[in-house]
Amino acid sequence: MSEKIYPVTPEFARKAWLNEEQYQAMYRRSIDDPEGFWAEQAEQFVTWFKPWDRVRNSDLSKGQVRWFEGGQLNVSYNCLDRHLEKRGDQVAIIWEGDDPNQDKKITYRELHAEVCRFANALKARGVKKGDRVCIYMPMIPEVAVAMLACTRIGAIHSVVFGGFSPDSLKDRILNADCQVLITADESVRGGKNVPLKANADRALEHCPDVHTVFVTRRTGGKINWVEGRDFWHHEATAAAPADCPAEPMDAEDPLFILYTSGSTGKPKGVLHTTGGYLVSVALTHKYVFDY
């Protein structure tokens, strides 16, 4: 297969955050003075409730690295609250549906209110800091709401790809010891409806510890309903207040669990912690996407 190269135009390069020389200087600094470099990035990109005591505590021979020990922050607060004063009415999410005629724009203020309502709905079902919540959803705005709501109250979320089978979902729920599942009635992929709730129901036949399932209405398709366990997302959030304080999280507190595909063996859960992850993705977002 031939390789086609698209050269960077001088006009584009002039507007970029970094040129080659600046990138190399940053990279060299990160090698020569990692503590100083990452302290600068953490101060630039993240709002901290409490500053850290130590930037990095590592023993690479044992595969152990801890970042920003003693520091406290919250991912939901960093993604939403700190933008409300200046960017509250700016669009935070642009959603394009499977059908090109379906789209939606959500501002930071609107997203903040929805996240707070859903966070309160989770708390009303007993979800607290450290609990695991599985998310098995379509690519709709509610999936971002679900993740941010979990981070707001300190719950650890585990996103499972909506194309995975009931068995794959079951294995991940059991391994992470999730007791709450967030899903939708159906997903739409390539014009075809995928029975997410039906798949979830089959998976939950083997997950007795799951006591709550929140269901987003995506297509309005007919689904099975378990009274006392299943709750409509829109009804639960309509009854919840639009204010939920962000839980202070230690930098090394768990943030989310993401499982490998399982194509080469039993799926393995990769645990990401809060502080180091957020600093890394914020820096990546600015320079790689040139935002």
C-alpha cells in the first residue's frame, strides 16, 4: 500500500502551539528535570483544591510510580465548574448522531447542571466514593454525563464498549465488582438498532450484586423492566437538584478502570488514578490536538 504524505503548511505551522525546536526543548526538560517539568504542567493545566507534597515518587524497577502525592482535585470540577464564569454559555459538547440529521449542542452550564443532577441521582441510590459503576452505552451525550457524574462524587467508572456481548459485559462487571450499571434502551450503529438493555439484562443474570440500572431512552424501543432495580435516566435526574459539590479526591485515588479487549486472553483491567492522568491528558489535548 502506497503511503501518502500531507506536508504541514507554513501558515498552519506558524499558528501551532509548538514548533520543532520548542518541542525538543520541552522533551529535554522532561528528561533532565522531570519533577520541575511536571510541576509546571500540573500548575498550568489543573485546578487543585490542595497542592501536592511530592511531584513523583517512583521505583521503576518495581513498576511503581505515584504522582502528585498529597494533592487534591476533582476531574468533574476541572472539566466543568472552573469554566462556568467565563465560558458558561460556550458549547462544551457537539454531538452528531448516527443519523446525520440528529445533532445537539450542549453548553458548559447545561452540562454542569445535568452532571450534578445525575450525580445526585447516583447518590440517591447509595453510590459513594470508591464504589464501582459500569457504563455500557451508545455514543450519546449522556455517556459523558455519566462519566463526569461518577468523577464528581468519587465513584470509579468502568466503560464497556457498547458493541460487546452480554458475556463480555458480565465478566467486566464481576471483575470490577460494579454494583450499578448505566445503559440505554438501545444503541444505533450504521442505521441498525442494537439491544443494549436486553444484552445488559442477560449479563445481569450472573451479576447478583448489581442493585441499580439507570436506562437512557435512546430509541424508545420496547425493553424488559425490573421494578426496584431499573430507573429511567430522565426521570431520576428530573427529580434531582442541579447542585452537587465536587468531592475532593487525592491525586492517587482511582479514577476509572478500562479493560483490554480480551483478544489475546482474559481481559485485564487497567486502573488510572486521578492527578497524573488529568495532567497528562490536558497537556496532550493542548499540544497534540493544538487546541
